[in-house]
Amino acid sequence: MAAYDLADLRRRVRDRRRRPTGDADLSNTIIDGYLTDAQLYVYGLLASHFPGGGPLRATAVKMTTSDAGATYVLPSTPLLGRIVIHNNVRLNSKISDSEYFWEGNTTLRWKQGENRSFADGPYAVYVVTPGAIGTSNAVPTTEPSLTPDYLRLLLVEWACALDASSGNQESAVPYETQFNKLFFGGRFPGDLGYLGMLKQQYQGTGAQDTSHWWRSPDLSRFSP
């Protein structure tokens, strides 16, 4: 058992809930289901705060077209948070959100009925929805994918909250309160929580382009 691996998280959930290892009402399968739901929830929170991926592992995929560039389609991979579109695989030329809109969840269409072609692109950067945690039939155990590893303490609190509110006629408030204190801070003056720590580490990640047109290298020849 290593810190913050699945076995450790199961132990922490049982300790927080004050339940013995052999309790059928809080078996490994049940805990794994809670942890899966908790990880999806935390991924969604982080994806909304870090559009460029930040602490999550953002995926870059090439989009495809079947109508001469009128629309481009993402793979069917489920995704979370904002999708950032770039002109090329180097991901150094972001396309403004104002230039396109989404039809459904996976199809991008250019505004004004445009057709666009790319030498190598466009590429979409987004966060892939995490899979189930635990063991399913003959499949090897799937560990939590949330990183940094210490963030998995959030999964423990949310899993406990889910168990407390799942017909056990208990209050989930203590676990929700601890979750909020860990994630958002406020336990004492100066405590920024995990989110504040990550904001400092990934400052500017996924931020909108704030450069001005008159500072563009393409216009440097017009400089005085």
C-alpha cells in the first residue's frame, strides 16, 4: 500500500466512516463506485478552473472534416471542461472562440458559413473524462488518475459524503465541509486550499490571449 493509491484511499474511507474492513455495506466495490463518482466531480471542478488542463492531463487531438472544411469533428472520446482549438500540432496558435461555434458536443462549425483548410490541424485540447476506479471482472485494478496525488484526499471526503447520504440517514455535511476546506481553503487566515496552491503553480494556464494587434510581429514594419 502506497500513499494515495487505491488501497490507501479505501482504508481512509473506512477510517473516516468508522467502519470495519469486512463490512458488507461498505465493501471495496461500493467504495470504488463512490471514488469513481468523486473523481469525476473533482475533474469537472478542476477543468472549469484550468481550461488549458493545468494539473489535469489535457489531450491534444487532430480534428477531421468530411465536408471540405465547413465542420471539424472531435473523436467520440468523452470530455470535460472547455475545449481550446489550435491551428497546428505545435499548439502555438490558438483560434479565437469567436470564430466558431459547437453543434452538439463534438462538431465545430465556422461562423459565417466559412470553409477552412489547414496544413496540419486544427487540434483540440481538452480534458478526457476519467474512467472507473477499481476492479471489474478480470480487468486489473484501475488506480485513481487524479494528480497531484495529494488531491485524492478530496476523493475520500466526497466518497464519505456520498455514503452518508445514500440512505444511511446520516448527514453528509461534515464531509462536505471538510472537502470545501481542503479544496477552497479558509481553515485559517492565509489558507488558500488546494485550489489556491494550484492557481499559483499553474498561473496563466489556459488564460485568454491578451496580446494586442499593434504588438503583432507581422506589423513590426509599421513601427516608428
